[in-house]
Amino acid sequence: MKHRQQKAVLILSLAILLTSFGFAFGDMVILLKDGRTINVPVSKEDIVSLSFDQASQPSGDITWDFESGDMRGWTKTGSAFDSQPTYGDNPTARHRGQPSNHQGTYWVGGYENRHRSSDPPGRVQGDGPQGTLTSKPFTITTPVINFLIGGGCDINTERVELIVNRQVVLRATGKCTETMERVLWDVTPYVGQTAQIRLIDASGGGWGHINFDDVKFE
Ligand SMILES: [Ca+2]
């Protein structure tokens, strides 16, 4: 009996405490690791189930892996990205000895000119064309952005950039091989901010192209 009374007093105290903070009695209160509490105005009696949204890819109709077969959500300047995305492992189709290591079916291959499966395998546009490719703005919601990158290795002319508040905050380049490798960016300082990803191809010389695919937000 004594225990029951103590429990009642505890619940009453908690209710008074929550009410004093502007919480309605019965609301769900989530205690976070950092000590903050989030009040959700719903009674537990009304909750049928709880789940957590795992989707972290920013929306806004931007293709992040180019599997749509088009460049939706990206704006280009110049001619470097005219025939993108690239279909299949086109470097291997021309016996380059440097497989693209792309994800899925399509990727951005700055040297390539095989946009559709019906285009001649191995066809290229070469290093000559230059230009940029910029994503629509999106909100950074995860601490890491990672992606596949290959192609040229001079960061002054061939690179991928993260732009936050109109400032370039992170850059990456390839390793002078067609084979793409995954690069991870720690974007913790920019969570909650609006960003864009931009590809730069500012060289028409040797290795004057950039390869890119499969942006993930984790
Ligand atoms: Ca892809």
C-alpha cells in the first residue's frame, strides 16, 4: 500500500513538473541523449504503433545514383556533361583496363559518350569538353555524404564540391583512373543547412574529365 502511495505521488509530481514546462498531461515525452526533451502532443492510449523513418535521401526529385537514366535535379553548363548519364561499363567496352566500378546501370562518365544501351559500346567524347553540373539545393540531414568518384586527379580543374551557403566547404577529385572509388565526407557541421553538390570539369587536356555516381546520405 505504501509503495502504491509513493508511486501515485511520483506520477503526480511528474505531471505537475511536465505541466509547469507547458506539457499537457498524457503527452509523450522523448528524452534525448544530450538531455533535451521533446514533447509530442499525443497520449499513449492513442498510439497504435511507433516507428522511425529510416529514409535519409533528400527529396526534391534529384537523381543521386542516375538510375533514372536522366539528369533530373541537375543543371549543366558547358558541354562536358551533354551525353550523361553513361550506360554501363563503357571503359571496359573499349578495353580500357580500368572498369568504371559504377553502381547500378547508369553513372556520370565525363569521357564517355554512350548514353543509351543502343549507342555504340565504347563510344567516347574524350577530354575536350568542359563544363559544370550542379544539383538542386537540398537539406543536409545526415552526418555523412559519400559517393563514387573517378577520372582526373587535378583538384584545380577536376573535382566534386559541396556548397553550403554559397561557399565551397568540401572538395574531392579522382586518382587519374576511370575506376571510381568511394569517398566519404563528414558533413556534421552542416546538418540542417541547405547545400548543393557541383561537378567541375575545367580542363580539355589529359585526364580532363570527372566520373561520379551513387551519392548516399548516411
Ligand atoms: Ca548509378
